[in-house]
Amino acid sequence: MSKTYAFVGNLNRNALPDKGKGISVFEFNDKTGDLTLVSEYLAIDNPGYIAIDQQRKRLYAAVEIPAWNEGMAIAFDIDPETGALSYINMQPTLGNTTCHLGFDQTGETIFASNYTVSDLGARPGNAVAAFAIRADGGLEPAFAAAIHEGKNAILPTDKRQHGHCAVVSPDNRTVFVCDLGLDRILAYKVPGKGGRLELAATPFTQLPEGAGPRHLTFHPNGTIAYVINELNSTVSVLHYNAANSELILGQTLPSIPADFEDTNTCAEIAVSSDGRFLYGSNRGHNSIVSYAIAEDGGISLIGWTPSQGLGPRNFVIDPSGKFMLVANQKGGGIAVFKRDVETGALEDTGKRVDLPTPMRIVFGKFE
């Protein structure tokens, strides 16, 4: 009998009056949308981002604590019978405020993105670092890294780097790194174990100044990608030219209504598994924006669904495709929505998980 678990990373920075705790593990009922707490891993500080290798039954967490001089990436085993996590090891990420982890297509390399520069003396902070994954799931020390600002930058720039995600193309040729500070999506050749991060044939895609590209996702067809721009509240369509490792900027639509005048920053983006719908989260407008995806990858606005909380940093569609869980970082906990697989529409179920600072949710389904 299969079991589906939802793993939740919780913010617990010391400055917060109300703090979450470590990583929470819930068993998920894909018939009702109910979540039942089955396990907690508390011996971790501020797992701001988590990523799962379901096939190998492993979870990886990025520690996001700006006061620390360097971020950490931590590896865990998952017990498929209970969902419990067992610590394997950790490695420094060669940068600070580590905010994203992304696998290559083989699952043998993982990339960490660092939002801020470390003060490491002679060794500057890196926007992105690459780690080989050992046979037991543990992380080897970073074998490659790249700096996006200063005299050692891989490309000239006078802006402040803010690496926010690293996503490997479906053909496993290129790793695209969204740098929110540079308004660029940098492109690197996927390095072999022990190799270097070298710029691809097309070294970057330039977004409009002040866009702030945050998270990137590919369409299941492998030829279209979408980026959500945190600072100007837009979503852009990108056409992938594999021959040149190029992302060609196409259509851009707003993520918030034209008459919304308060402050908003975008966060997460995801495509439904059937490739028909695109979703993004708005922090300020506190909503999930929905788009229909045309056959050519273009998008058209469907509308907005209130996130039922404040600051929806992350959301995830469950493996059945019939539910969406939204992590409201600044209040409201996790809200559970029914998702119509034919129309893409979201409907609040009224179900809530009372976590004070949920940051990231990932699903694992085990037979």
C-alpha cells in the first residue's frame, strides 16, 4: 500500500516572535486532502528550502540563516514506512543565505543557490555551488562554484548578486541560475564530477531592469520555461534553444491585478504535470495566480485565488494533481485547496495545518 508524505521546512530565525520547528512530516490523504503529522526532525536550524529525491528516498535541506557566515546543505534518508528522516551529513555551500537546491537530471549532482555574499576573508561568497551526491546519499564537498559580482565575477557587473535558484534543463546540458540582483538568468554547462562551472554558449538571458528573476520551471515538453519575477510582479515565457543553451525571452504577463497598489513580491512558480496550467504566488496580494498554457507555450490569465494567509512563499501540487498546498510564511499556516484537473481552478477546502512559519513543501509518494 502506497503512502504519500508532505515534508515541510519551517523558518526558525531567532528574531521571529513565533517560530516553526525543523522539518515536519505529514501523511497526506489524496482522497480527502487531510494531513496527519507523523514525524518531526527538530535538530536543524532554519531549513528554508528542501528538495526530495523520491526514487532514492532522500531529502536535502538548505539552511538559510543570514547571521551565519556560510550556508549549509544537509542530506537525509527517508524511511518510506514512517516518513521519518535520518541525518546523513552536511556540507558548506560556499555562500550565505542558501535559498534553493536543485538536482541535475541524473540525481547525482545538486546545486545550491546563495542569496547573499559571505564574509569569508580571502574566499568570496558564491552565487551557486555544485555538489556530487555519494552512493549513500551524502554530499561530497562542493566541487565547483561561481561568483556573480566583484573582481572575481564570472561576468563583469556592478550589481549585487542574489542567486535564487538553479534549474537544470530537461536534456541535462545546461544549468540555469536565476540571479535576482543582476536581473539575469545565467547559463552554465552542466559540469561532470570534479569539473568546473563554465558559461554556456549563450551565457545569460537579460530580464528588464528591476524584474528580479526568482524561480524558474520547465514545461513538460522541455522546450519552454517560465520565470517568476519577484520585484516587478510578472511571469515571463522563455523559449529554450538547446543548441545554444539559450533562453529566449518571450511573452510577459503581470502576476497581480492592474488596480492593486500595495507592495507585492512574487515567490513560487509551478506547471501542472499535464502542462496545461501555470501557477505563481504573490506575497502582498496574498494570492495564487493561475494561467492557462496554450499549445505553443504561451499563457493567458485565468485569475487569482486568495492564499488564505499572509506571504505565500511556496505552494505545491500533490502527486494526484487534485490538491494544492500553500505555505503562508507570515501567517495562516498551510492551506489546502482542491484543484480541478480539467479547468485548473482552485477551491479552498477550509483545511489548515497550524504551522507558524512554513517555508517549503515537497511531496514524496512511496510504494
